[in-house]
Amino acid sequence: VQYYNIKKQNAEKQLLVAKEGAEKIKKKRNTLFGTFHVAHSSSLDDVDHKILTAKQALSEVTAALRERLHR
């Protein structure tokens, strides 16, 4: 149970970081040169990587929960 809770907390933290990154890009995009800056920077790639990492962590938590329920 403790293993599951730790993985869940880590996944939630990663999801929060990804959401914050997406919000920053959304705010940057609304500025005068923000769209140009976002399109030509690596911030989109960074946020994309954070989202994929969070998604993978949540998948691992889901798999751990399913395994725990089947025991």
C-alpha cells in the first residue's frame, strides 16, 4: 500500500508540474511577441516531455492499483 501511495504522490507532482508548464506557455502565447517566442523556443518540447512523463507515471500507478486489486 505504501508503494502505491508513494507512486501516486509522485505522479500527482509530475502532473502538477506539467500543468504549470502548460499554463506558463498559455500566458506567454497571449503576449505581443509571445507566440513567436514560444514557437521558436524549447519550452514546448520541455512541457511535452513533462506531460508524457506524468502520463507514464499515472499509467504505472493505474497498473499497480489493478495488480493490487486482483490479489
